[in-house]
Amino acid sequence: MPPVLIVVVVALVALGVGWYVQQRAPDAPTTPATHTTPDQIDRADFVSPETPWIVLVFTSATCETCAKVWTSTQLVESTEVAIQNVEVTADKALHDRYKITAVPSVVIADAQGVARASFLGPPSSADLWAKLAEVREG
């Protein structure tokens, strides 16, 4: 058998085996296409509805990153800024109402409940401080 024919046969067998293995692979798990944060909240659902600003941290008790985000968020609390940890098992109704599908999610809302900024995933303390300062000025 000529060497070129051997190479062609080996290549065809390799392609066939590759196709067969690929057909047997399980489908990738499905995940939501996008995650969102609310554009508007009802301030009566949360602590200190009279405070000009509120920072909501949507978390899960099983999320280590959420605990770190909550700890850093507590630093922005003041007489002008209320903060609240909205943990999924304790506040499932709020997670459902505001369609929270990913934690941690952080929402900064004004006195009318309009979300002026939000973060999907953990913001750095510097980013959180900067965004809060920006929306309070603007």
C-alpha cells in the first residue's frame, strides 16, 4: 500500500472517531441568557423608606462572595444611605418580586425607588463608593 493511501486511511479513521465521540458528548447545561437588576423598587419593601438613598445587596447564605460584598457595603451606611441585605432564603418573596436571578447583585436606589446604579457580581469597595458618590451628585 502506498504511503499516501495509508495517510488518507488514517485521517479518515481519525475523523470518523472524532465525529462519533462528539455525537456522544452530553449537551452543555442551560443557563439564563442574561441576568438583570430592577430599574424601580418600592421603598416600602425595604428598611428606612424615608432615607434618601438605599443600597440593596441581594445575596445567598451559601455564597462566600456575597458575604464579602455585604461586609464591604456596610461601610457606606450613613444617615443619608440605608443598606439592606436581602438574603434569598429569608427574603425569597423579594428576590422573586424583583426577578433576581444572580447573586450578589447590588442596587443603589434614590428616594423615589429609582435604581440609579447596579452591579451584577461583586463590586469592589472603591467602585461602590465611587458609583454612590456619582449618583448622589447627579
